[in-house]
Amino acid sequence: MAGTTIPASRGRFRGSTALRDNLAGWLFVAPVVIILGLFMLLPILMALWVSLTDWNGQGSPFRSGVPFVGTGNYTRLFTEDGLARQDFMTSIRNNIYYVAIVVPAQTVLALGLAVIVNSRMLKGKTFFRAAFFFPSVTSSVAISVVFLFIFANSGAVTSLLGVFGIDGPDWFSDSRGTLHLLLGAVGLVDPSAPPAALTGGGPFGLSWWEWLSGPSVAMTTIIMLVVWTTSGTFMLMFLAALQDIPVTLEEASMLDGAGRWQRFRYVTLPMLKPTLFLVLTLGLISTWQVFDQIYVMSQGNPSKTTLTPAFLSYQTAFRSFEYGSGTAISFVLFSIIVVMTLVQRWVMRERDGGSRRRRPAHASGRASARTGRS
């Protein structure tokens, strides 16, 4: 009834029950919170402090004698002219081209392989799944060493090109940018004498000609390796998503007269959007963090055209003993990854009316006709 009131004892009982539930929940998650705090959050805060100092690796970075430079390690990377900014911007340029090629290439290749393996007409699916996935489970260091032999001056690739009369480049010693080579091949510019307008100046200490170089021949070789080794993992993700799509959707689109491409575009791709977002996010993170292939195959050479921020951070901290600058590079790289992931999430967000799947015009017409007859 409206005038009925809850006894005070019952209210206190409910309050104590909720308190006990909250306390029990915190007790259950406390071990995980403590472990994450000790082994993830605390090291991040310690590294952040190191990035604000000029610590050289001797003694503790938290002792009173360590010079505190504030944001000096960060400003050297962006605003101060010098070798530190030049190397960092060179690594950013290299990584931008690396990401721009590897992420789309491995995503398209993985999706294509998944569609092929998922085909009902394909025989020996188990064999092809294992064959496509095998490079992903093999040690990246071992595969990198194999690629060094394959692309050597007397390796299999150079010998195969020689059979067709093609003089292959010195794959891991060629620092020429592929975009420069392409522009020179079509006669737009002379790579040995670039236009003065492109060499006179540019942002962040690099000329426009350097920014527009494209990946070097050596970096292109590493790109081919990475695309081949990572596509298998993403293929399995797409394959699992393809097998989760209801067969009735495809059958309904076939009854509506949709062709193979239309079914793929209007039925399959929209259903793969969550998996596509996952693949792109993982690809974006891994490509910005590339290190092991660079360490094994090139060490940033030739002429720093394979230098990446992750390898530069390692080189600065553990070889030059400038731990503050190396840690600052790591935090800038972390910020780039976070920003790129958020931008990608915003681009792939669900828009208003996004749940309404567009269908081919003739299929919509047939559906309207059936509705009119009914």
C-alpha cells in the first residue's frame, strides 16, 4: 500500500548485505589489482620519472644526484635541432610507411586466405589452414635469418631474378626510397638531383624530399617478411568470424538475386566488422612496436632507413646509455599508438542507421514488389 513503510531494521539489513557484497567483490579482485599495480602501473610510473631525468644507468635513478631535466628529453625530439630529433623523425617516417603498407596488406591477405579456406568447394582445408598458419607460429628470429639468406646477393631471390634477366638490388644494403625510384622510373624527377623546392626545407628537421622517400628497398624486404608471417594469425580470426555467420543470411541474399560480390559486400563484410576492428587494432599496435625483425636483419641500416622508434629507444638507452631519452621515445611511441587506436575506433564507430544493411537495388526492388503483392 501507499502508506506502507519499510522497517528500519530491514533497511539496515539490506545496507549491510550490500556492504558485504561490495567487500567480497573487492577481496576477490584484490590479488589482480595488486599484481597489476606492482608489475604494470608502478613500473610505468617509474619509467615516466626516468624520462624526466638524465640518468645514465649507473646506480638508482631515484637517488638525489640524478639530474632532473623535466621535459627536456621530449623537447629534444620535436623542437631542438640536432641528431636526436633527426634520428627520431627518421624513425617516425620509416614507421609511418611501414604501418601504411603492412596493416592494409596483411589484413587484405588474411581476409582473402580466410575466404578461400572457408569455401565449400575447397578440398584439403586442414592442410591449407596449417600451411597458411605455419609462418605465424615459427620464431620470428629464425624466419628473419632465413630471409637474410634468401635475399642475399647470391640468394635464391636474386638468382631467380637473374634467370629472367633482371639484375636484383642489394636487398639489405640498398637505402634508396621506393617512391624516389618510382618517380625516377616514370621520368618525373631525377633521384640523383631532386628538385630544390623539396630539398630546401621541411618539418621537424627533415626535408620534404626525405619525407617523401617511401620505404627503402631494405625496409620493403622486411615488410614482405612481416606480411607473410602475420597473415596466418589474422586469417584464423577472420575464419572463425566467417564460420559464425548464419548460413540463412547468405541463402536469403541469394534468393533476392544478389551476386557473389554483392553478398560479400552487403552481407559478409558488415558481419565481419568487429573482427575487422580487432585485426586492424592488433596490426596497428604490432607494426608501431616492430623490433625483432629490425634487430636481427638490419640494425636500422642502411643509412638509418630501417630505423624504427622501438629500435631507436633500445639503441639510445642500452647502447648510448641515455636512459632518459630512450624512455622518452618509448612514451612518445605509446602516445602515438593510443591516439591511432582511438582514431581508428572513431572511424569504425557505429553511425546512425548503421545497423540497417544496404542491399542491392534489384534485391530491394524485389522485396518491395513482394510486399506490394501481399
